[in-house]
Amino acid sequence: MNEWMVFFSALSGVAGAWLLYLASPRQQWLAHRSSPRVSAGVGTALLLLSLALLLSMMGATEAVASWMVLVMLVWTLAPFLGAWRAGRRTLS
Amino acid sequence: MKIRNDIIKVYKDVHIWVGIISGLMLFIAFYAGAITMFEKPLERWATPPSALAPPPPIERTEALLQAVFASHPQAAKHYLVVVRPSAEAPARVIWREPGKTRREFTEYGASFAADGSLQVEKLAKAPVAQLVDTLHQLVGLPFPDAVARQIMGAVALMYAVALVSGLIIVLPTLVKDFLALRIGKNIKRMWMDVHNALGIVSLPFHLVMALTSVVFAFHTPFYAVQEKVVYPHGLPWGQHEPAPLPGPDEYPLPADALLRSVEAQLPGFEVYSFIFREDQGQLEASVTGLDVRHGTRGRTQASTHLNPYTGEVDPHDLPGRMESWDAAVNAFFMLHFGSYGGNAMRWLYLVMGLAGALLFYTGNLLWIESRRRKQRDGLVPAQKRSAQVLGCLTVGVSLGCVIGISATLAATKWLPGRVDDVALWHQGLYYAFFAAAVAWAFARGAARGADELLRLAALASLLVPLGSLAGVWGIGGTWNHPGAGFAVDAVALAAVPVFLMLARYTRKRMADGHTDSVWSTAGGSADPAAEGADARAVT
């Protein structure tokens, strides 16, 4: 597998999942949600790009599984990072 | 989505009880399983250096084989040619000699000394990585495999039930609370959100783990049923067309020619080794390796048949080239092992595994918090005995597993040469620390026990890289393989401040948190008399 392609697919997957988190009503990373529809649109496009890149490099099952694990991981960690940042905002 | 409250209550009860019964065993399975994602690097890090001379180039494999067969004719029955020798497989040629049972064997490796003479060494692959894997497979139970595996299967079934019932419980508020994590005065809601954050999004991952574990535990009865229902003439175990007998002038190709042939036929497939078996005068061969674009049903490698006389690969056993049914079975295994996507995927599985361990830990915290007797009229009530016991068990078992694994890893570089049975010592060390941690948690109470055991976990983790550092300086027979095990030491070192930080938070919780809690030394002591006392005045 081309390492740059792996890097870009991971990067677009993380960025896409993160933007979708920022678009969600329960996000805490930002004090105020800004243009959630744009975030959701760009996030979805990046996630699809990530999946397409993975499909071009790996078997179909492996690509979908890799993509899902990446998204699951970002969305598992995102609420914790958001809560941590909200806590710091409250302190400052 | 609306679900009747009485239905939710039934599923909540089911979720709570299967979670309480299986949660701590699942914590061990996930924590050990996360480490097992790097079983091979761990094995490499833990294996003592070989006394053999550096392996000869692959082009000289035939000469080495001839020398081995001349002095050890039994080696010709079953031997291995390693393409890229490493610390855990340090010889170009390795062979196995059978032991008392089918699964027992001794491995030998061979090389040429500087003067060209044959060197043979009994190989001593480190057993510690296998111990961690066994803890993972048998959910930490110290019972014989046949017993522990059945219990593991039951635990996996309860895990699946907990996942489904948990999903039903959160369905009514799923959309509203999705990705929520409310940290505030309501501790119960906070732990609920943490538990949901760890469990809801990763539900597909957990479903795969639960279902595959059930199959791993009960595969023998499943095969028996298949044999009765689907395959009346017996399961077709690894059947393949027998290779045509070699002609009188045909000889096995040398290893370097086989390697070139396989690389030409399987682009992207990294060859690890060739395995040869002599069967009724005919040589049979298989090739092992990995193509990270495709997952394998083996934990670390795939293998398939190879004609050693022509170099032709039979690819039907290789992921990406299987028929649809075999591909489906292969996918089932690979999703559990994370044997696709290379190290990047292994790191993701490691973090998902640790998050899974936290899911079970927070489930217990939530149970304890839900049963907290709250302070009224300035009086701190004694906490329920059940909450105290589960608090001590949760702290003792979880941190006992963490400390036990770190301690047995820390001993890795000091045991060889000092004890006869290294594997037994590793096992003994793990269970000794585990049992001591559980006893300590009960003796000191959940709060103090958590603080002290977390600090011990930090110390045990620090000892892991210190063992390698001792190896750099050659102290006490320790060793360090340059480069190979850096990640193991780095991860253990990174865990030290994490455990210390958690210990600091635990102390802060003890000092500043609710006094009416098992996590407070004021209200949560495991005092046997506490249950009888109605309340104590706040001092």
C-alpha cells in the first residue's frame, strides 16, 4: 500500500468524522456551533473520500472495516476531547 | 423512538446483571487483547538473543540444509526456511522435534559459524506474549483450557446479550443524547454518558468481538453439528489436490528461487517463511506471509500450498483469492484479529480495545453510583455492602490485571538463565500480583486501594523499560534488541504518567468528592460494622 495514500485516507477520515462531531448538537469543542450544515456536508464528503481511497488500496471488506474502525474511534474520543475543552473554557 | 417503560426496565435489569457478572472478565479480555495486537513485536522484544552466528544469505540455504540433514536427519521431516530472520526466529533454518503430545515440540535453529562449521541451537522463544494472549483468550481464568474456554464462551454470550439490551435501553434517548458527555454535579449521569460514549458508537466493533468469541469458544460443537447436517462425509479440512509426483530428475527448487517465484506470482505478499514437510518420500511445502491489503484468519500471517518442485503457488487459501464462503469465514476471523491494514490498523484496534476495557469498568462504576446512599440532614450514611464489595472487586481485578501484566513483562529480561521454567514463572508472577491486588483492594477499601494500586501500576510499568535499559548496559544478563522493541518500552513508559495522573485524580476524589460514596474514605470504608450502622455524623 502506498504510505501517502494511507496517510491521506486516514487524515480525511479523521477530519470528516471530527467535522460531523462539530456539527452534532451535543458537541462541546466549540462554545457555539457554527454552520452545522456546512460542517456536516464537508464532513460527509471527507468521509466518503476516505472510504474511496481505502477501497482503492485494500479489499472491499477490509476497506469498509478500516473506515468504520477509524470513524468509531474518532467518535468515541470526540466527546471526551470536547468535554475537556469545555471544562478549560469554563475555568478561563 | 418510544419504548414502554416496563420493557425498558426488563432490559435494564438484564443489562445490569449480565454486565456485572461478565464485566470484569471482559475487562481482562480487552486489556490483554489490546496488548496482544502487538504479539509479534512483544515476542521479539522478549526473546533472549541467540548464540547462533548471523544467518547466511538465503542463497546459501541449500548448503545449510544439507549440513543440517547430515547431522540431524530427523529435521528433514518438518523444517522451515525463514526469509527474514529476527530475534524470535533467529535462524535461516528451523526445525521441530515432536514432544510427548501432538502440540508439544522443541524448535532448533541452525547457522554456519565463522569457520564454516554447523551451529545448532535449541531456540528459546519468549513465552510472555503467549501468556498475555492466553489471558485474553481465557478471560484471565487460571483454569485448564477446556474449562476456561467454555466459561469464556458463556461470558461472550452474556456480552452479546449486554450489547443488545444496552442498545434497547438507550434507544428512546439515542438521538437526543448522541455524543453527549455531561460532566457536572450529577455523577451518575456523567458515568452514564461516559459508558454510552464508549459503547454506543463502537457497537459494531463490540458485536463483532462478541459473536466471534462465541464461535471461538464453541467451535468444536459447531463443527460437530456441521458434520452431521452439512457434510455427511466429514468436514473438508484443508483438502487440496495432491501435487503430481516429481519426476526422477526433478528436485526441490532452492529457497531463493522459490522466493523469486512467489514474489512474481503474488505481488504485495510479503513472504515470511517456507514450511516443508516430507510425506511418503515426497516433499510438500507451504508459504507463509502477509498482504496487508487483505486480512487473514491467522492472527499474524496467512499461508498456502506451494509446489516446491516448480514454485507454483496454490492461491485458493489466500485472502483476496478465496471463494465466497471461505472469504466470509476469513472475514469473520480477520475482523476479530485486526489482521488487515498493517500496524496502523493494529494501533486502532489497540485503542479500541483499551476503550472497550474502560466500557466494562465504567459499567461497574455506574452500578455503584446508582446504589449510592446519599447524605441527608448532615449525616453520612454507610454505603451498601454490595456497592463496597463491587467497588473493591472492580479496583482489585482491573488494576490487578494491569499490574500483573506489567510485572510479568518487567520480569521478562531477568528470568532467562535464572529459572528453569520461564513460562511457569511468568504465569506465577501474573497471578501472584493479580491476587495480591484483589486482596489489597479489599483490605484498604476501593478508594485507597485504587490510589495505591494505580501507583503500583505506574511503578510496574516503569520497570518494563528499565529492564531494557539494563540490557543496554548489559547488567545481570539482561539484553536489548536494538530497534526491535522500542515501541514496547515506549508504550510502557507512556503508561507511567497516565497511571500517576489517575492516582492523583483518585486522591482528589477522596479529598474533595462526595463523602457519601465508596470512593470517599469518610463514607466508603469497607468496615464490616458499617452495614449495621445507620449513619455517622459528618465530622
